Amino acid sequence: MKLRTGLLLGAAFAAGLAIGPASDRLERQFGFSLLPQAFAQDGSRAETYRLLNLFADVFERVRAEYVEPVNDRDLIENAINGMLTGLDPHSSYLNSKSFRDMQVNTRGEFGGLGIEVTQEGGYIKVISPIDDTPAMRAGVKAGDLITGLDGQTVQGMSLNDAVEKMRGTPNTRINITIRREGTDKPIELTLVREVIRLRVVRSRMEGDDVAYIRVSSFSEQTEASMRRAFNELKAQSGDKLRGLVLDLRNNPGGLLPESISVSDDFLDRGEIVSTRGRHAEDTQRWNAKGGDITGGLPIIVLINGGSASASEIVAGALQDHRRAIILGTRSFGKGSVQTVSPLPGNGGMRLTTARYYTPSGRSIQGQGITPDIEVAASREERARFGPEREADLNRSLKNTGGTPQATAPARNDLPAMAKDIAKLPPENQPAFDPQKPETDYQLQQALSVLRAMPMPARRASR
């Protein structure tokens, strides 16, 4: 009873509301009262009082008359989740299992398929497959819509339930049905679950003079792993690096503190990001602590439509400070911050509490980061199916509170050859193969730009 009471109280107080006669009926039936009667009798809350009375009526009727017996916990948790998911695409209720899974995810290890997902239009949308996982190897792509799991439609299934169904014991199989832009028929895939150990940073030398670092998500280990990778590549080059390519393509984001730390690694001074909530006193700003791990080497940041949230914070900070050239295609445009709070019963609530703004004051909510040099990954023109970016999602937040200028000013310090870079690959460009960097058109253009940039005077790095 304590768990159910706590959840119901949480639902009422989260909305700042009151319940009257309905509370009386629930008190007689279950032995508890939702709110003090003195508060419920406040005449200024009459409409709220009426609506919550409606909620209690529906709760009682479903409990008494639904065709099959229903669990009180399920009813209340579904009601809470409906309240949160009705706000925006990123607020949600986490039951105890989902809450534990989220904590595992941020630590960088879990069991499943290796897909970052969200929910849209009743389907499960792939934000990005994770590198070197069953999903990536099976060909799952950012933007795919998962319409079925083991022959069961995902219509009517909550995001948490779908994620739980995709996870499971390693070496067990699951069939997923995908709808993809440009294809007329559903795509059927069979994947074998694995223990997913997130290797969030991968690195290598490009030639003998450029460090390439790919960051696939922002977990608790991202900044430390990235710093270690850069130092290893620097030593491997004999301290003769001429630049860094930081690849944030298909990086769906993650922890805000990690994105701030990664940005700080490349900045000597200045603001990195600010967040503004509902009240002015909720505004927060984070500034660079000083010291650039590269010693001022040129940086190219790669982004695309799968780059979201924390990766957009990094790209926006480095772009506004003219610390890096941004190359690729416009990013996803998720400019909101979610706070995860524990709730009674070991569950939690993910609630959108703020928008974030780049150092120049831009809100990228629904806008995304526009690259300094626009370069597409392929010539393929796909028919658009379903939402591609944050602005396409139902109930997405409006872009408000920032400067009127939605994009960074055009740069006049790019190498002369940059203006000659074609936005589309040549017709004879080989199909992209992750194992063959020479087939990555965006990366090859980034390397050309980087090698055309003048080498800065050597500075001490931290």
C-alpha cells in the first residue's frame, strides 16, 4: 500500500493539483487520502479539482469494470507515464527496472541489441545504432522506424516496454520489423542479443599527421577515454600532429557534464553552454577552466542528422568560439535538458527542465547546428518518411529564449580550397564501408580541409 500511495501522491503533487470527493472515495476504499481537505477546498482550484475528480472516477471504473482484472500499480504507472509523455518527446516515467537500466546505460554496459531509440507516431524510431553491436552489424540505420518485435506490433507499446522487449539474455534471438525511407516493403531482420559494452571512443591515425577520434555517446567514461586516445595518438605521431578530426556523427548524446568536459578539453576560456529553465533563478552557465589538450591544433568536427543533444553542445561551443570547423550536415536539434529524479518505489521520472544555449546565446532546439562546410555523405536522394529531426516530433518544444540568429555567422577564415568542396560525392564514389575510411566522403573532405589549414604556433597542452 505504501508504494501505491507514494506513486499516487507523486502524480497529484507533480502537477500541483488537488482531489476532493474522489479522494474521499479512495480513502474509504484503500485507507488513504490524496490531499488535505483544506487544500482541496480552495475555490481558486475548482477546475483542477474537477479534473482530478474525473481522474479518480476513471481509475475506480477501470478497476471495477474492465474486462479483465487489472493491477493497481500498472494503472497508476500508466497514468503517470501518460502525464509525462504528453508533455514532450523526452519526458517519461521510469519503472524500477527501467530506472536501473538507465543507470547501467550511463555506466556503459548493458544487454541487448545496441540501438539508441525514441518514440514517435506510435513507432520506435532509431536515433542511432551503436558501433560494433548486433544492430550495427545487421544494417540498422539512424531514422529507421521499428514497427514490430517478434511479430508483435509496437503500436500501443510504451517506449520502456519496447526497450525491455529488445533487451534480454545474450545469445537469444529477436526478429525486428523495420520501415525505412525509400523502401516500399518492410525490412525483416533477425538479431542475436549480446552483452553491449559501450566503447564510446574509437581512435586511429589518418596518415602520419592527423588524429581521428570518434565519440559515439557521452557516458561517464567519455571525456577520460577521449583524452587518453588523443594523448596516445599524439605520442604515436612523434608529437608531429597537424590536427584532429572529432567525429560526432550519429552520436545521440548522453550526459551533460561529459559534453561540458569534452568541450573544455579544447577551449582555453569562455562559456561552453548555459541552461535556462522555467524560472530566471534556474539559469546555469558553465565556463572553460583553461588549457587545450591539443595545444591549439586545428580541429574539424563531423556532424550529421544523427548528432543530437550532448554532441550538439560540443559542436555549438567549438563553433561559436571559432575553435573548430564544423563539417557535414545539419544536426538533429535537441536543445533540451532532462533531469532524472528518483521516485518512491525505486522508479524515476525523466522530466524536461531546461533548454540549453550555445555561448553566443543560440537555442538550437528544433534548429540544430548548421555546419560551416556542408557536405553530404552520399548522393542518394531518399523519399522522406516520418520525422528526421527534433522539430518533426510531436509536442517538441518551441525554439524560444535565444538570440534571433539561429545559425553561426559565416566564416571568412576557411582555407581557400573549402569553397570548391562539392556538397555531394562524385557519381563514381564507392559505397561507404566502415572498414574502409577512403570510402567516407565526409571524412576525406575534412582531412583535405585540415591539411590545408596553417599550422599554429606550438603551445603547451594540458
